[in-house]
Amino acid sequence: MLTSKERAELRSQANTLETTLIVGKGGVTEAVIAEADNQLTARELVKGKVLEGAMMTPREVCDVICAETGADGVSVIGTKFVLYRFSPKLQEQRNETGRAKKKPISVAKANPVRKGAQARRQAAKKVREQRNEYFRQQAIDKAIERDRERQLRQKQ
């Protein structure tokens, strides 16, 4: 199952793809499913189109192909749909070429202004804690000194 961020990233990658899978008036046949499976193994991301003569809607076609191939439907817009399925074959090729992992899809971009403010707050907190510890220790030392003086006065 894809998250919304992953789905958005895949949709943006699919914009430049050519339509390589076409479903005609015969609907979703074994040949169409086999071709979709081959393309998903070879590319991971496949763009398809449903012709007007087909008796199924693009959403139905996408759902059927996803169910048969184990892919995830990325988007359905008009007569076109986009499918995605992770391919171990492509992962092996990426491992060989040194691109072992795809770039992770960033969940939230870091805000440098916010990072700076957080760092300043943490530094100020640390200074406050050090100052409080110093005064706490001074108070303890003075209390110990007063006790000693009292004990000395009582003995005299």
C-alpha cells in the first residue's frame, strides 16, 4: 500500500512516461494482464490507456489489473491510469550500478529557520540548567558551612 506522499511522487514521475499499455474493446484479457506483468517487472511504473470502445471504465480496468498482478494503482485520470509495483529485477540492476536504493521520498522538508530557533532554545535551556545547578550547589555549600559553624558554636 502506498502512502499519499509516495503516490504523489509516482504521479509526478508518470507525467513524462509514454502510454505503453492499451486496453481495447476486448477488455482485460490474459494477454493484457501478461503484458502488464512484464512491463511492471521491467519498469516498475506503467502508464496505460483504455480506449473508448472498451466496455469497462478506466477505474475498473486499473482495479482488475492491480488485483491480478499485485500492483498498486497510482492514479486514474480520464482514460489513462498508472500502475506501480516494486521490481526485484530492477533492484538488482540498481545494486550493480551503485544505486542500491531509490531516493527516499521526503515526508517533510526541514525548515532551516525553525531548526535555528530550536537550536537556540536548546542552547538557552542548557545554559539555564547549568546556572541553576551552580546556584543549587552554592546553596548546598552555604548550608553545610552554616551547620559546621553552628556545631562549632555549640561545642564552645
